[in-house]
Amino acid sequence: MSKHAYVKACPKEFREQVVKRMQLGDRSAREVAGEFGIAVDSVRRWMQQAERDQGRRQDGLSSPEREELVRLRREIRRLRMEREILSKAAA
């Protein structure tokens, strides 16, 4: 098993610290990943998301948009369950 086979979700503050370190521009993603003990792909994904949030990338959802999408999907799931319960009760 590789050392990165399973990693718990990192706190937002930790991700922000990694992104700030990358934005200094004096180290590669591989070097920053080694410094923080995380996978290089995580560093790259966090940088891409930070660039979306800052409006420098348009190839995906910003963090607020992603949070809204998750919230709306939960709401839809809840409403469908309520509708199903009500339709069964009415039958």
C-alpha cells in the first residue's frame, strides 16, 4: 500500500496554507507536496480550485458554486423523499 492510499479530508486551513506556499512560486508542486507530506495530485487540484475561486480559471465550478450545488442536490433528495411519502400516504 502506498503512503497516499487513503488520506482523510484535509482541513480548509491546511489547504489554504499549501496553496499560499505554492503561490510564492519558488517551489514545484512536488517539493511542496513533500514538505507537507501530501500527494502531488492534491497540491495540483487545490491550486486549480484556488485559481477557479480567484477567477483565473473557467474550467469548473468555484467553491461557492460547488457548495450551492451540493446543497441543492440534498434539498432535491429530501423533497423527493417527502413527495414519495406523501404519495404513499394518499394512496
